[in-house]
Amino acid sequence: MKTILIIEDEKNVNELLAKTLSEADFETLSAYTGLEGLEFFRQKKVDLVLLDLMLPYKSGDEVLREIRRENDIPVIVISAKEMVRTKIDLLTLGADDYITKPFDLGEVTARVISCLRRYGGIGHNKQLIYKDMILDLEAKTVMVNGKEIALTATEYQILELFLQYPNKVFSKANLYETLWNEEYLGEENVIKTHISNLRNKLRSVSADTEYIETVWGLGYRLMQ
Ligand code: CA
């Protein structure tokens, strides 16, 4: 279940948002000042922040700036219409979207869902998982054994191919032509080098697991 942090000082508005989002199956946390909001943000698992701009003591844009210093969690700003000069202002602040008051509660829920979806949190499977490896198709990153490994673009592409077709044996010609979109003229050392570098990088974070299998005479595939 996704958790939405609501930072809004008007008690009735905060409660109304919490009630609406709970009905849409979200977990909610209500904070009534910016400081309290930041405290929740740092201490709890939060998936999205709904942030009012007009807050006492610490204003919403300060809160947003502090959140952005720490991570890129989706933030939807709630603001009075006259405060939103241009959408650019808010996007410059680091907001992902904004809603102007008075708002429609159904719209709030829809924005929250859409924002989480864009962020990759709901519905879309943008990760490929194999053993303890998580390949993120959007960020183009690979985590193994809990650690991100630094790959070259080619190494990443090879892994992505293997994870997309986990049973397929890729011949060197297959790999070469897919990766470089050029006819293979026997450049097998190029492929061998990339595979060997890739294996070394994987071994450096996960010494006991084999990820890539050599199928003698045929090519390579994910270890079955
Ligand atoms: Ca307010």
C-alpha cells in the first residue's frame, strides 16, 4: 500500500484529503506544519507528498526545497489559485504537479494515482528481476545484491537483452547485430570482452552467483 504524506495546516482540508485518499486505498499521514511534515518525511516510508504552499512557520516552498535536497519523491503542491503564477514556477521549485484550491477531491485522487504511475510506483512493471538482480528499464540501472553496479551502455544493453529473453541463447552474431545494428563479420573478441567485463563486475558484488551462462558452440544466455 502506498503512503501519502499530507502537509496542510487547515485541519478540515487535511482531514478531508486523508479521508478521500484512504477511501482510494492509500495509507495517509497528516502533518499540520512544515516542520512536522519534514519529520514524517524523514522518519516514515512515504511514497508521495501532498504539500500546501501556505503553511505557518516554514512555508511550503522551503519544505519542498528541503525534500528535494534529500530525494526525488513525487510532490504535488496544493495552492491557492492566485499563488500559482505559472506552472514553471512550481516545476522550478521541484514539484511534479499542482492542484489549485478549491479542488475537486476526485481530481486529487486522480492526480495522485497518475503521479505515482509516472514515477513507476503503480501498475507498470518497469523493472526486470532475475535472482538478486534488479534492472530498471527507465533509469537504466542495475542493482545486484543490493548494490548498484556501474555498467557501460553496452554492458547494460547486453543484460537487458538477457533479462528480457531469459531462455534464449544469443549467438555472438545475434548480440553483435542487435547491439550495433551492423552485420557481424566475426568480431567475436568484441563480444567476448564485453561479456567478460560484465561477469567481472557482477562477480565483484556477488561472488557466489553466476548470472551468464556460456552455451558452448552456441553463445550466451542467462544462467538457467
Ligand atoms: Ca494553508
